[in-house]
Amino acid sequence: MNLETVDKLLTTTRSVRRRLDLTRTVDPRLVAECLEIAVQAPTGSNSQGYHFVVVTDAAKRAALAELYRSAWADYRAATTGQPPVWNARDPRMARARLVRDSAAYLAENFHAVPMLIVACVDGRVEHAPAMMQASLYGSILPAVWSLMLALRARGVGSAWTTLHLVHEEQAAKILNIPAGVTQAALLPVAYFLGDDFAPARRMAAHERTYWDSWGECSGAV
């Protein structure tokens, strides 16, 4: 296995927003191939309760986009508060502004994204014990990430979004998703522009890794 290629894929698969090509139709055969790869991901008790709703119909994409924009507007209103004092020399603030602006761009153009994929899993656990919640989401989220990786390897970008879940019931009606099924993520999917994705700036793993007990870092190598 070529570790350089694998590591590049894992470290440069980004949530693509501004660089989604809104002018090209995504090849459904390519997406079907990626979905076959995605379902090789781990799933609790080998239950294979995952489902993927691929949305290309313009009217349904527009309807989902309205739900997303509504949730985005509420989210922005709830998190804005007092505007921060932006310091152009602070790289954290600059990155935060870039993320905010790209998220706003996606919300504004959600209807124009040529394909949306809603990842679902059998069952409802919102009132269940933590173990059952973890098991349910652990049976679908690895497949979603595998899907994003497979798409990225083929020149297709995606972004992990969950804002539409504020209006999960309305989304279910649009897509005829049964009441007993949980929606876990909504991926806007399109070919991406350019190919200069780089690893993101992240806090070093060792700063958040503990050995044998919370807060114990002495075992780090």
C-alpha cells in the first residue's frame, strides 16, 4: 500500500464549499461506485442498516436548500451575538472568518449544487441510552466519511453538513423517508475546482491524547 497516497487522501479531504463546481453534473455511475466502497465501513453488529438518498431532482434540491438556508439563518442569529473585534494579525480569527464566509456561500448556493446525498440509518435513539445512540451513529458515520474519501479520490468534492436536521421531519417528507429512520448527514456533492487541497491547521494530537487516565500525557511518544 502506498502510504504517501493514503496519507495525502486522509489529510487533504476537506469539506468543500466555495470550490464546488456548480456547473457540472456529477456522473451517477461514479457515485454508485463510491457508495459500494462506503458500505465496506464498519457497522454495529454488522447490521448494515444504512441508507443513502441521492437527490438530483431540481425541485427536491431546491426544497432541501430552503430548509438548509432557514436553519443557517437561525444558527447565524443565535451565534453572532456581539460582533468580535477582528484582528487581522490573529490567524485564528482569519481562519474563523474564512470558515464563516464559506459556510454562508454554501447556504446561498445550496440549491445549485448538482447532487445532494442524505445518509440515513434504521432506528431512532434520541431518547435512548448513550450506548444505543453511539451504536446507531457509529453504524452510519464511518460510511459517510468513507464516501467522502472515495469521492475525493475521484475528483469530486463534498461537505459534511447537519444543519438541515433542524427541519428533519420536513426533509423526510420531501424525500419520503420513513418515520423510523434517522438522517445523519447531508452531503452537497459536486466536482471540485482546482486540486491544491492541503492538510488543515489542527491542534496537535498529543495535546488531546491521554494515556491510561484523563489528563495523563506521560505515555506519549
